[in-house]
Amino acid sequence: MSNLNTETTLTTKNKTMAKIKDLFENQEVLILVAFLLLCVIMTIINDQFFTASNLTNVARQISINAILAVGMTFVILTGGIDLSVGSVMAFTGTIMAGMMLLVGIPPVYAVLIGIALGTVIGYINGMLVAYAKIPAIIVTLAMMEASRGLALLYTGGYPLSGLPQSFTFIGRGYAFGIIPMPVLIMIIVYILAYIILNHLPIGRYIYAIGGNEEAARLSGVKVKRYKILAYLISGVTAAIAGMILTSRLASGQPMAGVGFELDAIAAVVLGGTAIAGGRGHIFGTLLGAMLIGVLSNGLNLMGVSPYVQLVLKGVIIIGAIYYSSWRQKD
Amino acid sequence: MENILEIKNITREFPGVKALNDVSFNIRRGEIHALVGENGAGKSTLMKILSGVQDPSKGKIYLNGKEVVFKSPKDAQEVGISIIHQEFSLIPYLNGFENIFLGRELRKKNGLLDKKRMKTEAEKVMERLNANIDLSKPITLLSVANQQFIEIAKAIAIDTKVLIFDEPTASLTGKEIDKLFELIEMLKKSGVTIIYISHHLEEILAMCDRFTCLRDGEWVGTRSVEGCTKQDIVKMMVGREITNTYPDRTSWEKKKEEILLDVKKLTNSVVKDVSFSLKKGEILGIAGLVGAGRTETVRALIGADTTDEKEVYINGKRATIKSPTEALTHGIGLIPESRKTQGLILGMTVKNNITLPILNKISSKAGFLSRKKEESLVNKSIKDLLIKTPTMWQKVKHLSGGNQQKVVLAKWLNTECNILIFDEPTRGIDIGAKEEIYKLMRVLAEQGLSIIMISSELPEILGMSDRVLVMHKGKVISQLDVKETTSEEVMYYATGGVGK
């Protein structure tokens, strides 16, 4: 009996140890420590940082990038990349604005049409990658150009302004009076992504495809289907981000979101997802987005020039990735 | 005749395997020396050591009586040892002379490339080789045979004394082979020593002076080709006693009648009109040399590769199998040849690898993965197959080869397939794990599982199978009953012998 007990405690202990070891192998822990450290430093050197209004502001600022980064995480986990999200965000946003202003559809339907459009674009990306076997970087680069062009064509190059208050509430309002709506949406998107990646077979397949596509295929995983799904999810999150941005700006801006894909990729890789796929965690991505957000907020408060901020961002990304690849060498 | 190369007590160990064990022999100056042995006998490892790709764990190499130590292929080339690999090491979009001078480009005084001089120098080499190839064409536009000439020219241009050919005729046509032999003869006359690796014993008998035979990483003998027959060489290659690593046959010698799987006219770019059937509870061995189309056959069968023609019948009913997913739904699983690149997702845990094909079975009705079901199933597999791992959350890349193979096995056993294909099931794993896998295969067959086993190890084929399919150049050349055949006979067919 006592023997049995030791055995059980041993396995539980082993399990805990393995989990702890796993934790330190993951970059999330490192990024979490970096994030907390950064927050402490910011709080010490600037008394405006750790205030309710500033923190709410930061949270709202990061939400768009953080949501884009969710879809990007799915795609990068399969070993791909999605450069189109910034443009898709602008395109779906202008379509939503156009539906409300030019066609006169109620906001709810306008939003649904925009999200459906994002889904279709993601699906096309996925089909081209999975079936036509064109490299993801080419497919999504082309889609980036095409979506931007379509957004400009649709709006004639001008912003579509004057959106109804019921729509701008999404970007500017508060849920329960305190949580900014974009932050609430971000939280919901992350919870859903967490469930998909960690508690549904789909998630396991996505990791497996990025880990070893051929082994996954020989194990009966429908590789093409789940690759397409990853791009499709990225299209959906781009459209959700487009909805938030359009509503924050209260106008559909065809030139919005230029370069956002790169911030999303930065959040994903900072969060510990391997750029070659197969390894990473959705909450790592959230931490990555938060780190980038807090850093730029803190530097803003300190009055550091935006030019310097860009340089710093570059240095931090290289530093973090170099550290993690150096650590994994053994 | 004096020795140019002395190989002394070379041993090379890999984790869990001794690829070479105390191998010693000499190569004489100016001879063509063949190296023969079954797949996995250690030929490639020895050549990698001679060409500086790998270091020996123990032992020494003497060139012209002086000890040489290679840290890289460049070191070996500098003292005059080069190798022509099966896969050429040419840069496809560079042209002939750029490839020949790769890494040691000639320059003008101002530092720019001296293309003119490189071209004329390269042409001189080609003249020596008696070959007429356009050196300003990119390599991709040349035929395989001409690419091989460029590769040889590259070696000759750096004044190679010992030239190693690794299966040089594998992808050449008859005429091209004759031309290559002429070239080799000419090289010999000009004083180059040749080491020639080939499965084609006729080639060796026709061209070589002496041969050395390796078996299981050990030296078996070095003999003059004169007076040798093909049978003599085959005997040396396979001559070991079949040891008792294979489970007893008696309990399993029941007649198997019921045909489960019928494959007809399987044809694609590699395999030609392959037909065979598999009975319930049978182990069907597929023997043949590397490149005979064995792996391609089973990959085509499960839909992992495309086919031009294929008819598959399961229990007499026609089945269409266009992808591994469909093969799985028909109860056919493939345990691939390479664990690391095809069998496993190395960065994933033991648990996640095992349950990958059956995630639907361990999900709740709502589609959520059931952690409880998953963990108990994986625990059972770890216990049943004696997988040595600290926990099920260990990444498989940290396990030994044998345990990795057991993880792949566990994955497929849990699918409850009734046909499992084992492609080289024991490659690169230690003898203990081998025996466990053999026992397991036998138990599974007794329980009614039908098994197709591809193996390059003849004792394994003979020790495990009921029937043997021998393949050569993409075709099934013979079907043998294991009770009535010998390893010599299997090897005879595997090397292309037709009739007797």
C-alpha cells in the first residue's frame, strides 16, 4: 500500500517536474519575466505609467495587434506566414464602413459581411498554399497587395467617415463600464484560440503539421484541410481587428494598418513560437504583444522619439530570438 | 604491389549501434578495389570516414605509409582522396567549369574571377577524360551521366590519387554505364586508385581487381576477383548464421488461407505493375536492394505517393485509397522507414505522438479532447510496449532509437488497423529492442494482424516472414516461400538474377 503511494507521488512529482522543466524550456516564461521587469522599471521611472487610465489605454492599444497575432500564431505554427493581415484588416474595415454608409445596412450585418469577407480571403490564401503549393510568403504578399488595392478601389482612396454610434461603440465603448470593448473582444478571441489549440484535435493537428508535415500526413492527418483552416482563422482575426480599428477611427480608412502584419509577426516570435512552426503557445503571443505595447507606451511617456523606438524594437526582437535559439542549441 | 591506403582497426560507434567494428584492410596502388556488403554492412560509414565526412571512433588510416587525420572532406581532398557520391554535390545553376573550380576559383590579378582561364583549364581536364561536354551550360541542363563526368572532372582537377565511387551506375543507362567503365579503366591506367562500391556483382567481376566484403560492420575478407563467382561473393555477403533473435515459428506455422488484401497493377514512376496479395495473420516480407522500389510500393499503396494505376481489394471489395487518411479508414497503416523524418514529430511529446491518428476516438461528443482517456490510453501503451521514458510528457527527440520506434509502434497499434506495413522496422536500433519488436510483430500476427515487412536484412526477412516478395528495379521479380528458400536465393533475385 505504502509502495503504491510512493509510486503515485513519484509519478505526480515526475509530472510536475516535467511541467516545470517544460515551462523553462518555453520562451513564455522568459518573456513574462521581461514583461514584468519592464513594468516595474516603467513604474519606477515614470509615475504616470502605473495608473488605471494609462493601463486601460495600453490594453486598448495592444488589442488590435494582439488579435492579428492570434491568426498569425495559427499560421506560423503550421510553418507558414501571413503577410496579408494588415491589408485585409483595411479592406474588411472599409467594406464594413461602406455597407453601413453607402448601402445602408445595419451595423450587425455590415460586421458579419466584413468578417465573412476576411474568412473568404483567408480561405483563398490557404487554398493557394495547400493545393497550388505556392510558398506562403508569396501567396500572402500577393494578397497583401491585392487587398490593399481593393480597399483603395472600393473607397476611391478616401476615408469613409460618419459611422453610427452603435458601431463606434465597439472601438470606443466600455463593457460593464470599465473594460474597453476592444480589450473584451481580445480576451474572448484569446480564450477561443486557447481552446482550439489546446483542447480540440484541430490544435494538435496544427502543431503536428508544423512539427513534421510528412509524419503528420502519414499519420492520417488531413494536412491540407488544417493548413487552409489556419489561414482562414488568420483572415477572420484580421477582419475582427479591422472592425475594431474602423470603429475606433469612426471611419473606414483604406490606408489603415500598413505594416501591422510585421508587428503581429513580432508578437508571435517574441512570444516563443518557432518561425519554422510546430512549437509555441497562444499566451506567449499575448505576452509578446503586451511587451511590444508596454514598451512603446513607456517610451512614449518618457518622451523617447518614435524613431529611436523603432530601433529599440528591432534590437529587442533580435535579442530575444537570438537568446532562444542559443539556448536551444544543446 | 605496394599499398597506397592502409585501413587499420577502424571502429565507428553511433548511439546504440556499432556501424564498424575493428575493420582493417589495404588498398593497393593503382588497383580497382570493390567494396561489397548488404545494406547496413558499414560500407557507407567506412567511405564517409575515408573521405573525411565522419571521424572514426577508433583506428587509423595510412596514406603512402603516413598516418592521415581528416577533420573535413577538404582535408581528405588535399591529400588526394575524393568521393563521387550517389547524390552529386554539384550546384545546379552554375555551369560546368564553375562547378569544377568551386571553392578554389582562379582569379585575375585585380581579384576578379578569371573565367577564361578556368574554362580552358577545365577543358583540359575534360580532354584527359576523353569527354565532350559543354562546360558553359548550367549543370541542370546536362544529363545525369554528364553530370557525373563533371563530378569526376572536379575530383581529377584537384589531382586525386584515390577516387571512391559510391554506386555510380545506379541512375545510368546501359550505354552510359559502358562509357563510365571506359573512363574508370582509363583513370586506372593513368595511375588513379579506385574504390568501387556497388550492389551489382557483375560489374565488380568484370572490372575490379580485388574486393573487400563487410558484414554487420565487420571485415569478412579481402580477395582477388580472379577465380571468384557471383555465388562466392553472395555467400560472403550473407554468410552469417541466422541467430535465435527471431521468435519460435512453431506456434505460428498454421496455414493461412483467407486473403485480406489484394493489390494489382500498382504502377507509378518508380514501381512497375506490382501485384501481390496478403493473407490474414501473415507476415509478408519484401526484400530487395536499396532503390528496388520497395518503399515506393507501400507508399503508393497507402496513397502517400501518386499512382498511374492501382487496384486495391480489401476482403474482396474494391477500395479506393488516395491518401494516408483514407488508408487509415480502411485499416491500413504505414510505419515508415525513417522514424525521425516520417514516423515522429520529434518536438512533440510521447503522448501527443501516440494519439495523433486517433484524436477523434479520444474526444468527447462535443469534440473536446478527453485528457483522462488520452492519458490512460498512453499509459497503457507505455506499459505494454515497455517504452522507457520518464513521463508521457517527454519530447520524443530525447528518447533512444529503440524507444522512439516503440512510440511509432504504439501510435499505430492504437489505431486498431488490421494491416500494418513495417518499413525497415529495426533499422538503427539495438539488438535488445530489435528482439522485442520481433516478438511483438509475431504476437500481433498470431492475433490476426496482417503485416507487410520491408527489410534489407536478409536474416530478418527469413526469420520473420511467411512469404517473401523479392523486388528489383521497381518490379516483383520473385515470390518465395520462406520455408523453401535460402538467403543466397533471395540475394540472387535481389541482384537481378532471372531464372537460374
